[in-house]
Amino acid sequence: MDHRIIDLHVHSTESDGTLTPEDLVAEAKKVGLAAFALTDHDTCQGVGKAMPCAASAGIELIPGIELSTDYHGKEVHIVGLYIDIENEQLLKKTAEYRKCRSERNALMVEALQKEGLSITMEELVAENPDCVITRANIARFLYEHGQIKSVREAFDRYIGDHCKCYVGRLKVASTDAVRLIKEAGGTAILAHPLLYGLSNTNLQKMIDELKPAGLDGLEAIYSTYTTGEEQQMKRLARENGLLISGGSDFHGSNKPDIALGRGRGHLYIPYSVLETIKAGR
């Protein structure tokens, strides 16, 4: 029996993780991963940095990305696996998405300043050079500068959805994100479907909308799922003729309870999941 394990949803310092792409490879080797996908938010810049290290370490690196999208007013994430990281349209569009993120960050920083917190965009960029800055980076900045007692407090009090300093941003439509991933030669996966709080009926409606655009699979194995929820998502994937994917959503110390490849301790994504995805390509 093949006991190799994988992780198809991982973040680095190129977005809001705390390990560099190179350090991620070292961590993957340490925990015994046979393969992992680097899926930073709105950028694939880290993939090229990780590739030589992965080749040297004998670890299979899947070039990936995670796009934040809008589904009828709800933020929904689409993971792309096996993308062409040099695809012209992908590079153009993700540059636009990052510009929107930057504008949103500036507005949130301004709102935080009005609440009496000491933070500037210049300081934030200086501490997160050459990366896609997300709310997690803002929260960590406030925590590390002693202005809040935990990273979680930033979301609960200031920048979480509907909080006083939260600012929405222009997002690509979910269907367009799926198409973009497909145009870049990728496999499009609906990330952590249960995290959106949709009823079974509305989740099925979402799948029905995304499939014609090219949706390939569901992230049916995920760090926060119970055994029952995992089985539910696997069943939903089968019923809709979709591939099963799985990932920890590892962010390093930005999500300290989630370990690479093992999530909260019980995550298990066998290599056979990746073999089936490859066959589906």
C-alpha cells in the first residue's frame, strides 16, 4: 500500500504565510510529504523560488494559486493546481487583483489609525517586503507591535468581516476565476466549501454555476472538517462528477494550530488523491 502523504493547499511569505517558499520545502521534507502545492493568494511568484529546493529535496511541487472571488456577495476561494506560472493572462489579472488588495489595505490602515492604533502602510510593507499583504499580515503587525493581545483579536475587534475597520474589495467573479485558472492550464478546485456557511441546497447551486465554467473538484479533505463533514464533501464531489482535493491551508505561525500536511493533527491526504487529479488532467 502507498503510504505517501501530500498537501494541496499551502501558503508562504509570498502572501500571508510565515515560511518562505524555500523554508516550506524544508518543512515538507521534515514532516514527510511526498508532494505539496504552493497556493499563495493572488500570486504564483513563490513557485519559482521553491522549485529548485523541491527538486533537490526529492519533493513533488505542484504550481498553484488561491484566488479570492465574489459569489453573489459572498467571498469564495478558488484554488488552481498545475497552473502555468508564466501564463500572460494569469499574470495580468493577478497583478490587477493585488492592486485592489493594496488599495483596500491602505483604507483599513487609515481606519485603524482613526481607532488610535499605530500602523502605517510604509511600516507594513517594510515588514512584509515583496509579498501579497492580507488581513493576516495586518493582524500580525498589530500583535507583534504589542497593540493587541492576539492575532485573533485583530479580526474580532477591528478587521474581521463587518467590524469597524473592515473594508471590502473588488473581487473577480467566481466563474471568471475558474475560467482564468483553466486558461492557465490549471485544475480548478473549490476551496473549503463548508466554510462559506451555505445550506446544502445553496452549495449545490454554487457547484451548478461553477461547473459550466470549468470547475474540476472540491477540497473535500480539510483541516477543520470533522470525519462526517469530510465524508459529506467526498460524497458531494462524487455526485457531481468532481475530483477530490485536500489541503491543510497551512500559514505557519499565522495559523499556529494548523501543521503542514497534518492540519490540526488528524488530516490525512493520501498520494492517491494527487494521482486521481493527474489522471483527470
